[in-house]
Amino acid sequence: MNNQATRLIRLPEVLERTGYGKAWIYRLISEGRFPAPVKIGVRAVAFVESEVDEWIQSVIETSRNNVA
């Protein structure tokens, strides 16, 4: 098991970290291109911080590898 505590972040923080809007994040989720949120209540969701961080890192790496 992971010794590091798993942290959940809410949508406003995801938007701030990615620079994307809500609709675009949910479109990426529906296309399987962004980590899916987890339900934390009847009408509330959150994202696993480490999954979002890994996604951001993969976008950076892909971008840098595609620049000739």
C-alpha cells in the first residue's frame, strides 16, 4: 500500500491546475482522456490529486516530445 496519503481535490482546483474550463474537463473525461472523478457525496465529486498530477505531467512530456 502507498505510504503517501491520497488527497482529493475539487473541480475548481482542477480547473486552476489545468487551465481548462469545466466543460472541456468533462469532455476529456467522457473521451477517456482525463482521470475520472470519484463520488464523495450525493451531489459531489472530487479528483484524486496524484492522478491529475500524472495527467498534467504526461501532457507536458507529450508536448515536449512532439516538438521537433
